[in-house]
Amino acid sequence: MATSYILIKEYCAQSSVEEAFIRSLYDEGLIEINVQAKEWYITEDQLQDLEQFRQWHYDLHINVEGIDAMRHLIGKIRSMKMEINQLKNRLRLHEDE
């Protein structure tokens, strides 16, 4: 399956996002950037994360370090929810015995 790329300049123009913000996300390791012919691109599969980061930054005024912390905490919450569901399923098996 071919990977689709989005030109960062176009994304920034359409989304009213500063390129410096995108670069700071890259510097913090929150997104990956591909350079082709001196242009910066992100893959389409990163677009959902980038949109979330954009909302947190521009709507909630959260800095890049805060975005990294929130992303980490949300990942932990998702992991814990999965673990809770697995434990519930195991408990149901034992209750049926």
C-alpha cells in the first residue's frame, strides 16, 4: 500500500498553523517529517494526531511540552482501559464456573 504524503506548507496554509509549531512537534519527537526535494512532508496516517495537537495548542493554549505530557497520559489511560476490559472478561469466565 502506498503512503500518502501531505506537504507541510499546504497544511499550514489551510489550517492557519505556523510552520514553527510543526517543527517544534518534530523536534520534540511527536511527529515524523519526511524531506523530499527540500520540502517537508508528513504522512497521512499522522494527520489525526497532528489535528489533535493543533487543537490542544491553538484552542487550549498548551505548549509542546504539555502536548507531549498529554499524549503520554492518554496513551496510559487507553492501555489501562484495555487491561481493565481484559480483567473483566477473565472475571466473567471465573464467575460462570
